[in-house]
Amino acid sequence: MDLSAINPILLLASLMVAATPILLAATGELIAEKAGVLNLGVEGMMIFGAICGFATAVETGSPWLGFLAASVGGAVLSLLFVILTQLALANQVASGLALTLFGLGLSALLGQGYVGVKPPPTPDLHIPGLSQIPFVGEILFTHDVVLYFSIVLVALVWLFLRSTRAGLILRAVGENHDAAHALGYKVVLIRSLAIVFGGACAGLGGAYISLVRVPQWTEGMTAGVGWIALALVVFASWRPWRVLIGAYLFGGITVLQLNLQAAGVAIPVEYLAMSPYIITIVVLVLLSRDKARAPAALGRIFHASS
Amino acid sequence: MTETLLKIERLTKAYPGVVANDNVSFDIGVGEVHALLGENGAGKSTLVKMIYGLVKPDSGTMTLRGTPFAPAEPRAARADGIAMVFQHFSLFEALTVAENVALGMEDPPQMRDLARRITEVSEAYGLPLDPSRIVGDLSAGERQRVEIIRCLLQDPKLLIMDEPTSVLTPQEVEILFQTLRKLSSEGTAILYISHKLEEIRALCDNATILRLGKNVGTCVPRDTTAKEMAELMVGGTLQIPTRKPGEVGEIAMEISGLSVPSPSEFGTSLKDVSIQVRAGEILGVGGVAGNGQDELLGVLSGEILSAPDAVQLHGQPVGRLGPVARRRLGLLAAPEERLGHAAAPNMSLTENALLTGAVREGLERNGFLSWPKAKTFAERIIETFDVRTPGPENAARSLSGGNLQKFVIGREVLQRPEVLVVNQPTWGVDASAAAAIRQALLDLAQKGTAVICISQDLDELMEISDNFAALTEGRLSPPRAAAGLTVEQIGLMLGGAHGMEVAHIDTAEART
């Protein structure tokens, strides 16, 4: 066992990279759930975004167009969920599961020609000055734009939900869609927008895996990250900053346990592999001991009958 | 007659199987307080929903200040100066008071300014309310204040109030009326729906009476007796509850010196509460909602557990027994909140009958349910209490408030309780149904049941109670014989209007 092989700077820097896909997907799902929609299709939208982004980046040579295509792809796939649940009034759980299976299958089909291909690298943003700060600068300020965007997005979502009128209406729709309808708010439209936002975020998160984190394309490469994102939203009590904590905790322990495995720690690999899940859940359960409550209309079908 | 504000002509709206409104016409003048009367299901709610833009009429026209008025959505109606206080509160429980108010406004100010205005208006109109509280923790009466203040902040021209006083105490009603009269004198018209005919006589200038969707007449409430109005509504004569003197027996239910904290963060804890009810006695418990009513019902029904000896049924300690065990012993309860507490909204009436009737009516055996028996029991409730529904297979949610109330009270009454606890038994129920429910409680007492009736409706309590006690801030006054008790004495027992102030008219004027 050689713990000195673990470079703390690299460890902390890669923690942030590992956490970003989860953070993006969970933030999008948070908005959808705050609007009262339970979209279990996060995994499907992520993997679809991963291949859309990967293929576009390879074909155009631009990772930025790749990320853009990934969000558009995720959003388009989520429109399917909009049609099923908001227009056809289908059950949200079943529709979400179908979306995940569909996304996994479709991405495998689209990605057949891309196995083994290397994507164009996503340049890191070395912020002048800040990235020269020893230790902290290397950890915090040597990442790519998408990673910073994910943190800014959490802040924006927090601000949106907390202090904007639109955010208030979104929460109201998720809380009591009948009352929101009675006050004249367009429940279906608001929910559809929330779902599409969630889809775009999930797609972006998926592309972050295929373009930055790994970076390559393999079938099913999201490997359950979408499900972790879903669970994070719940354990984070639908609060943006807690989602951030949860995502970084999960990312951190994932990276740490990989390093520990590499360093040959005398703990069976299986325990190390399950540790991120257990520790993240335990910590968030402890955090959410206060009166955390799901949006009251979460998962319920709205039909404007009066 | 003053200038006409809203003219309604031949409005018709049909739903599958029922014509909710059939050629309804009437006018509301500027500053007029206009009452809309009718039994449950007479089409009052549909009519006001059309005015508020929630429902589109099939035919007929509305004219607002001489121009055609056809609001496509509530937002348009609100923009034209129409505001509505809903019967079933349209509030968001997880949000704060200020956020709820903001959602009902077209162009709300900053949260901080809004909170200040809420405080101002609430004080001006004697409706105290903390803008930062979560609505889910408020009592029914407090929730209504949120709705009223939401409307008042919009400076409405026409204020629609659907059953506004059903959850208020007489003092609160008086203050609400002062508010409404003041609004009316400022030129705001009020369309007022209520079952309480005496209130309508005290408040309203004109009344339109609906029966089965048709306008069956108008009257000037001040010149019409409550009985005449009730008979216009029913289309026949009205039965007034009568009581035959019954024997008062042994102590059936006793609580001694009980203090329990409220399970809700903002609830009222019970403090040193003592109750004695004898078989055949009706004890009325009056007081403003939010003074421990829900907790008292919880303690009696077994939803809130206490020390074993603190609650005794026929001298037997039951404080640690849950609701099912207490039901088995004959202690039954019907809580206030119909949807969600007394009845499961999405389950059928048969299933709802089973939920509380299983133990005493023998609807289950060895864990298996007897559906035929449950259905028969549900049908018996529907028949005995004149619940208007196509059949017991309908969901509880589909019934109107009054009909569901008849069902949940009837369900307990028919289980031959030895002690029955009811909370707000006639909330939102029309005059004839309320009379039927009160009659059922009286009949029950006459057969030797001890009844505890928690209510905010003092007229109701005076009508049926033998003894009266007041619940204020979690403390219960010693009971007094109800006969001969005057309104002033009751007011003293209630300790005045809690947290209420008489409207500061000066401040209110400064606002406008």
C-alpha cells in the first residue's frame, strides 16, 4: 500500500470533474421536480446527450458545438416525455422508465461508428492570475468552461427559485396544480418548460462524461449517473446548494476510492466501489432531517377539469 | 338603484348529465352587496366561476360597466377588477403567506414591500397575519384571511366571496362585515355566497336565489325572514331540529388535567384540559379555529396519544390506545377537514365507509374485507343522510362539500357510537342539510350517546348543546349550561375576539 502515490491536488481537481455530470443532471431534474414532474428518464437523456455531443464534436471538431448539440439532444428527447405526460396524461413513472430505455437503445445505435474514436479536447480555462495561486489555484482554476458553468447554474437556479416571480410560479405549480390553475397559471406550459430545461441539463451532463471526463464513447457509458442524480435531488431535499454538496461528495468519494484501489489499500474492492453511494446517502439523509418535503403535486397528473 | 356594475343575462352552463346553470340573469350594482343563495349543488359555484373566468358559459352574456365581458381566464377577470375568495381554499401549503398573496396578484411588488403591505392591510382590517408564516401551518380561519387579503390588495371592483364565514367566530364575522361594509361604501360590489341566512339579512342589499341551476326568485334580505329565504331555496318547508328531553346518564368520557404539545410546529398545545361528558349529553366546545380544536379532536380520537389515565372512557383508561382500538370501544370521531382527514379523496364511498366502519360494522373478518357488507353500509349512509351522489362507487372527491360532510357524519352516526366527537359538523353545508345533521346528533344523544361537538358556529352550539365550554389558546373553560347563556356571556368565556382588533378605519382610509 502506498498512499503517497495519491496526489492531493490531482485528487481534488478530478473530484470536481467527476461531480460535474451528476451536478448538471441533478440541477435540471430539480427544476422539473419543483414543477411537480418526476422524470425518471434522466439516465436516458444523459446518454443521448453524451452521444449527440460526442458525434457533433467529432464531426465538427468543436467541443463547444458538441456541448450545444448535447443540450439540444437532451431537450428534444425530453419533449417525448412532455408529449406523453403533459399532453397524453400518461403515468410519469412509466414514461420516465421508457425514456431511459429508449435513450440507452437509441444512443447505442447512433454511436456504433464512434467506438474507439477520440474526440477533440476541451480546452481548460487557465484563469490568469488565479490559476497561478499555489495549490488552491491548481485545484479550482484550471478547469473547463462547462464545469464553471455548472456551478453558476446552481447559483442561478437557487436565485431563480428563491427570489424571482417565475420561480415562485414554478414552485406553486409543483405544490398545488389545481390552485395554480384556478389563479390562471398555465400549468402544462410551465411544466413542459421545466421538463425541457431538465432534458437540456441532463444532455449537457452526459456530454461532459463523453467529452471531458472519459473522454471517448462506449455504450451505456453513463453507467447509472442519471439515477444517482435522481436520488441526489431527493436526498438534497430539493435544494440547489445541497445538490452541489451531494454531487461533490459523491464525485469526491468516487475519485478517492479509485485512488485507494490504485494504491492497493487492503479493503476489498467491492466495499470501495459501493462507498460513494453509501456515504453520499448517509450524509444527505443526515442533512435532510429537518422538515424536508417533496413538492406536493410531484408525479401527479394534471387535467384542467373544473 | 345605483349604477349597474355587472349585468348577467341568460347564462347557461351544462355538464354531462346536469345543467348547472339554466338561463340565470341578475344585476349587481356598484357598491351593492348581493347575496347568492341556494342549496349545495344549486349551481352557485359554477355561476361565480363563470364570472371569474374559470368556466366558459355555453350561452348567455355578461356586461361589465356597459361593455361586454367574457373573461377567457382568471387573469383577465382580475385585470377587470374581479377578485374571488374561494370556498375550497386555493392556497399553496408549502409556501409562505406573502408568496401566496404574490401568486394571486398581477404585478406584485418586491417581497419585502409586499410583506409590509400585507401587515398594513391585515391590521387595517383586523385580520392579523404574519406574512412569513408557512400556510400549511395555519388554521382554516387564518387561511381564509390570506385569501381575503390577497383580494383586498388588488383593489377589486367586484369581490366574490364563496362561503366566507363558515370558519369564523361571531366576532370575526362582525369584523369581516365591517370590512365588507366599508368596501361597499367605497364602491366595491360584493357577491356573497353563504348558507347563513341571518348573516345575509344583516349584510346584503339584495339576494338572488338559485334552485337546481335556475333563478327562482329575488328578495330583499332585510325584509325577508330567514325561514322564508330557506324555503325559497329548498322549494318547500324547512325542518327545524327539535329535541326531545332525554335522560342524562353516567359519565361516559372523561379527560382530567391533560396537557399535550401540538404535533404541528405552529399548532396550539392543550393546557390543563378537563372534560366530563355524560351519556345522553351534548357538550358544545366553541372557539376560534387554531385555538387547539384539532389537537382536542386528536386527543379524543386517539390520533394524539397521552398518559393512559388522562383519557377515560367509561372509567377505563384509553389514553394510550390508537383510533381503531378506541373505535372498538365505542369512541368515534369525525374530524373537520373532509378531504384528506375525514375521507380519502380518491377512494370510493364504499371504501371510505369501510375505513372507519370496518371494526364496528363487522365489515372485515380475519383481515379479509366483506365488500357486499361495506357496500350495503355505504348505501345505508347515502340513503339515511340524503347524500346526493349517483352511487357508493363514486370517489369521495366527486361529492360537493356539503354532501361529503353529510356522508362523513352519517358514517359515524350509523355506527351507534357511545361517545361521538365531531369537529365543525356543518361547515359549508346548506341550511336543510345542516338541520339534518344537527337533528341526527340530537337523536343520537337522545338514545344515550355522549356527544362532543367542536364548532365555531355558536348558533349551532346553542341550538344543540346541553353544556357549553370555550376553547381558547389551548385552555378549556369550565362548562356552563347552554340554556339561557347570552352572546355577551359567551363572548366573555371566549375572552373576546382572540388576536382580533376592531378595524382601524383611519388606517384603512389612509391606505386608499
